[in-house]
Amino acid sequence: DIQLTQSPSFLSASVGDRVTLTCRASQGISSYLAWYQQKPGKAPKLLIYGASTLQSGVPSRFSGSGSGTEFTLTISSLQPEDFATYYCQQVNNYPLTFGGGTKVEIK
Amino acid sequence: QVQLVQSGAEVKKPGSSVKVSCKASGGTLSSYTISWVRQAPGQGLEWMGRIILILGIPNYAQDFQGRVTITADKSTSTAYMELSSLRSDDTAVYYCARDRGDGMDVWGQGTTVTVSS
């Protein structure tokens, strides 16, 4: 199975900050990576697919990059509604696997 | 815009089974793949398996092989996930999601399954 390691596990930031979250795959997955945002008590929401393509309706302050084994999700200017937990998911191989998540909290 | 509506919360005894439903509203599921993902309290997301609705063929994660059965009824646009031999560590929120192959873009609201004696 492909392991995904997200870092950091926890991030404290302020409104307006630029934040970068990292996801590393245990083997190459080309660009077959998705990013999700999850708020407490809610289902995950798809933000990015294909490593860098913004899902319809997602604000442009979110961007994704990377290929192979190293990926990043960047929020260019953190907004109050962005405080949540973010997960990466590889869709290259079955079983599909998720990273352990990065929780973004208010500083 | 299709929405996925899941069945309500369940409380089960260890060793029993649970069957969770996932019904599409505002559209049909027939041309999609539905994945099931679970989340234990305070934990991350875990993919359990999927079903390609047009083919009716399921695939399961090895960790659940033999205990999970994913089915679908195309006539009612409803997918089902049945988990047997329940243990306390199966206590989780279970989600269905429309799986496009490049990501899961529509999610159900989640079904809480509590396993307790």
C-alpha cells in the first residue's frame, strides 16, 4: 500500500498568513493526488485533484503543486473559514489511501 | 446537483452486523463509482472499498476483506455497505462518496456507528 505522510501534523497561523502543507508519498504516484478540507462534524470537501487542479467552486487562494512523491497545498491568504483539517489522498493505486492530516488552527 | 443521503445512526453489539445505505437525490448514481470511507473518533480517513455502479463490481481494502460487502441497487440509486463481525474499534462515522477516479467530489452526511456491549 502507498503511505502518505503529511507535515506538519498541526499548524498554528493567523488570518492573512500564507501557509504551505506538505504530503509525501512512499512511492511515485505521478499527479494522482487529491486534497480535502474537513471541518468538525462535517464530511470532507474536495479542494484539489490531479495534484494542482482546483475543484469547481473552491476559492483561488487554494493551490496545489507537485508530482511523483512530493506535493504541497498552499493557502495564499488564510481566511477565518479555512481553519480546518486538511487531508491528502492518493488515487494512483488501490487501496486508496489518505494522509494523516494537518490541522490548521488560529494563532 | 446530486446529493448523497445516508441512513441514520446505529448502535450495535460486538459480533453483529450493520448495513448503511447511501441514496442519491437530485440525480442518479448509475454512471458513477461509490466509495465508502470511515473515520474513527479523533482519527483520520480510511478507505474501505468501492463499487462501480454500471458494472456492479466491488473492490475492497485488504483490511476489510471478508467483513465488508458493498452493493448497489441501480433502480433506486442506492448503495449499501454492510460490515460484519463488528468490534469496538469499528466505532466510527461511515461516509459514502461519489468517486470520480481523481477525487471524491460529493459526500454523504455520514452515519455514526457505535459498537458497544
